[in-house]
Amino acid sequence: MTIFLRAGGQLRAMLKPDIDHYTRKVEIDGEKTIGEILKDISLDPAYVALIYVDGVMKDLSFRPSDGQTITLQPPVSGG
Amino acid sequence: MANGSTSSRGLAGTTLRIDLTTGEIKRSPTDEKLMREWFGGRGAIAKILYDEVPRDADPLGPENLFIICPGVMSGCFIPAGSKVEFGSVSPLTNGHGDSNMGGHLGPALKFAGYDMVILSGISPRPVYLFIDDDRVELRDASQYWGMGSLECEPVMKQDLGEDFEIATIGPAGENGVRFSCITHDFGRQAGRTGQGAVMGSKKLKAIAIRGSRGIVVHDLEKLTEHVTAIMKRTQTHPNMAPWQKYGTAFFIEWSNTNAVIPTRNFQTTYYENIEGISGEALVEKCLISHKACFGCWMNCGKYTKAVLPGKQTVYLEGPEYETGALCGSNLGMTDINQVAYLNWLMDNAGMDTMSGGGVVAFAMECFQRGLITADDLEGHTLNWGSVEDAEHFIDMVVHRRGTGDYFAGGTKRAAEKIGRGSEKFAMQVKGQEMSGYDGRYAPGMLLSYMTCDIGAHHNRSWTITVDMAEGRDTIEGRAKVVIYLQHIRSLFDIWCICRLFWGELDVEPEEIVEALKYITGWDVDTAEALVTSEKIWNLVRCHYLERNRANGRTFDYPPARSWEEKIPTGPSAGKGLTKDQIEAMLDEYYAGRGWDKNGNPSRAVLHDLNLDFAADNIEKIGLLGKPLSNGIPAVRGERYKPKAF
């Protein structure tokens, strides 16, 4: 299964995008949660403030499906 | 906008000086040398306040100035060039005070032809400032005096025309509540440092502006090409869509998970009822529509309604993150509608929701500990999570009834009256209440509050992810990061453009400086911009020392809770800083700035920044920093590259 992770701001460098400036393609064996996927790619979930999929906020337990794009947003640098 | 061959590129050309005592209005050409050297906005305001307000002037008296300055980029084709800066000596901190807001007022002022308005004196009767291009008048405001901010704006628009941009104060500002704000566009506030109280002291109820002119820029073609590229790029930025949907409120839950959210007056950093006040709850329960400031395609503002049983349904902008934290978890509220209602209440009263949330929380803890009782509260209780109790208490503060008068001066003054150890949990620095992050397990954040030039405020430096990346148990190296952030983030208040495009959408400072060059024609680079920001920071420090007459270090401490109490609950239970660590952070910070151990700027650093006049002034009162044995640091503040990134 292939998913696409997107991130900007402070998270961008941690994500190490490979498709374009913001996007990384990730191959997954079987069904996994976002939390597990982030662990697999060594991205500390503590830096992720919001997981955004198809216009809706999700949490680390969300299990993406094949081809889905998941946006990871860092915390606001002061609200 | 048009290409300019005049010298006034980016500037409107005229400065207004208005004596409210006599009603005299003077026009003069804008001082371009001042604008170039200090970059307008917060910079120009800092210099004028330093030069013109007597050091013993009462912040709420006639000698204080109230300055409105939108800066050189506001109103131009630049991401969110919407801001306007207000400045005066702060009645909350007794030092230089400034605060800004988005919306449309700043651009309108420039479109009317003015770069700055400097008001002095006190009007004999309530007035509002009316500006319609060349027509500038002080008009009677007796019919508006006493109205809430959110109620007054639509009435004034009805009276004057929808195309007027209006800024108002509420009863809090009229009554001299020291953390009063200025409100515009039904929910944009210049909240911090009590600028609304200064307006109120001058009997200035409102500002109404309609401007029909353009702004001449240096190179319109290059500016258009440059900013269009930024627009296209940021529209597809990953952060854009979540921002547009949730605004800043989305990260309330993150602050809770990472144990920095202030809870029940900063007693702990983890809130058990966070779901009820989260960004998701805001969108689900309260959101009506999204809202943007002038020249912004991010529309992070959330126009909402609050529906509570037994209360009138109210309409407002917010709550954004700070209000969500400081009027939510910090007051023990469990429902986003409660937070939104309190947000509306404070907005309409014209008080800063950040300091307001801090003051109510402090009073609630005083009640919890028996330091104030129902006898002090007109027979009411003041319990955590009670909107009714908070509403009654806010009314006492706004109208300064009974003990409400103590709290109208902010938590520091209230603690001085209440005593009995309450100063330990009056969560402020220099008189201004802390923002919505607890710094006990985020040492850089605490240092940011301690050293912020206008009193505790996150706007000038926010370091929580830095603290996480460097290790929250360590303090080393944090001062250099704080200094850098204080310089770079302040630039946005100097330029009067929104910081979020830089912080959240990866627009680089160099790109903004390039736009500044196309707007003004100035030969400027990012390094010069950062030095100018540092220069302003040091001038504001000298101003504070000259007004408050003691070593700077004595003013830079947080309340004792910050080191005496470990965090009691949540993921960071048992964590906290020691007094020694706080002292060490200050030592590192002063050394990084070229100040001595007393926190006073040295002559060498002031000379390096062309501030010899300020060095002379603080030397006369015995507060010039001692010479530094190793000289001043060549770089004061280092661009941050954390290990984890």
C-alpha cells in the first residue's frame, strides 16, 4: 500500500519529502495507524499538532487507505 | 498602487499630530529619515515615545502619547499587509507598550494619506477621530460612550457608512482597566499592554477612517511578480487548508498532550476536559464562517456564535488559541460555548482576553484558597468552570466595583493589594499576564516571558518545539534562540505585516525584505533588518530602565510558582525548573545580548547600535551596564537549527 505524507513548516525537514517540496511517498506493509507509520519513518509524533485527511481532523490512531494523502501540521509558533 | 518617482515610496506622505486637550490638528510631511532608520510601525513608535514622553509621565495622564502607525508595508501588495501598530507608555507595565491588530484599519489610514497619527493630551469630552481622506476631525462621541466595543462598531458604521473602518474601546477602556484593548472589524484586537486604557484616559472612544487613495511603490512590476509567486506557492502549502478550516484553535489539544496548556491559573499543565474546548469542538459547535484580514488568503479568523442555556446567543470572532487556553482550561471551562461566551463578554467590554483570562484565573485561585470570599464578591462565588461567576466578576472589574478595582490593574497590582502569598501565583512578568503556555517544563518559553520587552508575551518569542528538540530538562543554549526570535519576530510588528506567513507557510524573511525593497526602494537586507530590530529592543529596554529606575534584572523574574512548584499532574508531572536554572538562563541571556549581569545594556553594545544617546541617559541614573570583559558578542542571537530537525 502506498500513502503520501505532506508537511510544511518545521515538520518539512523532519519528513524528508521526496515527491515534491512537501510530499513523501511511503510504502506500507499491511494496515497501520498513522502513529505506527510515523514511528517507522522516525518522525516523532510529538511534533505533529494536527493530522488532516480529506478536509477532516484525524488522530494518530487513524488507518489510511491505499493512495491517500495525509497532511501533517506542526504546532502554531504562538497562537 | 502605482510606480513611484517621488521619495514617498511605500509611504502615504503625511503625519498627523493631534492635541486632544485643545483640539488642534497639525499635518506635517512624514519624517522619511525616521521611517528609514526605524522602519516605521513598532520602531518609529519606540523612538517617538522614547524622545517625547517625560519619564515621570502618568501612562493614563495627558503627557502620554497614543500613536497609531501602520508601517511602510501595510496596505501594499504583500502577504497580509494588514497590520496597524498602536503604541504608548503602558499603564500595565509602566514601560514602552505596543500592540497591533489585523483587519483593515491600517491600510485605510494609509489610503487616506497618513503614515502616523500622534495624539497627546486629554479631550474635555468623549470624542472620536474621524478621518475621511483630507477631512480630519475630532467629533463628539457622547452618543457612543458607554457602549460595548462590538455593539458600537455597527452603530458607527450605520451612522457614517459601511465603508468606514472603525476601531473602538469598550467600557473597560473608558473606566481605566489597565489591560483594556482596542477592537476593530468585529473581533480583531490590539490586546496587549493596555492601549485601550490609554485611549479611554484620553476620552477617545473610537477611530473611524475612510481612505480612497493608493500607495506609490518603487517597482510595481517586480513587486507584483514577486508576491504573485509567493501567493501561488502558499496556496498549495500543506498547512493552508487546515489553517483555513481551524485557525489557531486546532493546537489546543497539542498543547495539552505536550503539557504546556495553562490549567486553573497555571496550577498544572494538563487539562482533563480538553475535548470540550478543542479546535474541533469550535468548528463543530460554533463556526459560522471563515474570515480574513486585508490582503490575506489564509482566512484564519473564525466568525462564530456562542449558545448557552439562559444566555443571549452572541456572535463574535474566535476563540483563537490564546483565548481558548486562557479563558478555557485556565478557567476550568468544559464547553467551547462557555469559552466563546466569555470571549464575547471580554471583547464587548473591551478587555484583552489574554490578560483578562489571566486576571479571572488569578481571582478564581484566590477564591479557591480563601484569599477572597463571597464578601469580596458582592455575595457571589468564583468557582472554576462557572460562567455565571466569571461573568459577574468581569462586570465588577469592568466597572471597578469593590474588589473589582484591585483586579482592574492586572494580577500584579491585585496581588500587591491581596498579599498573603498571592504574588507567588500572579502569573505575570513586568505587570503583564502570561500567554497561553506554561513555561515550567519549557524553559525557553519561560525565558521568553521573562525577557519580553513589553511584559510576558509569546508574540516576540515562542520556543516550545525548540525546548522539545533540545531537551526540556536542559536550559543551555536557549538564550541565543530566544534573542534571535525576539529580533526576527519583532520585525513583523515593525513592518506591520502578519507573522503567520513566515511562521506557518514557509515564506522566508529574505523574501519579505525583497518585497520591502520593491515597495520602498531602500537598499536594505535581512542582516540590517535584524540589527534594526535589535536596536529597537535595546532602546525599549533603556526606556524601561529610565522609567522604573532599578537594575533590569530585578524586573525579569517570573512569579515564584515558576520555580517553587513542580507540575503536579499530567505527562509532565514532577517536572519543573529550579531558581538556579532561572538565574543561569538570565546570565546566559544578558551575556548573549551584551548586557551586564544586572541586565543593563553596556555602552559598547549601545554604541554599536548607534544608541549613544540612550547610553548617556541610563548612565546619568546609574544604570549603564558595566563594561564587558570580553567585549560585546559579534552575533547577538543565532538562527536556530535544532538537532531534531
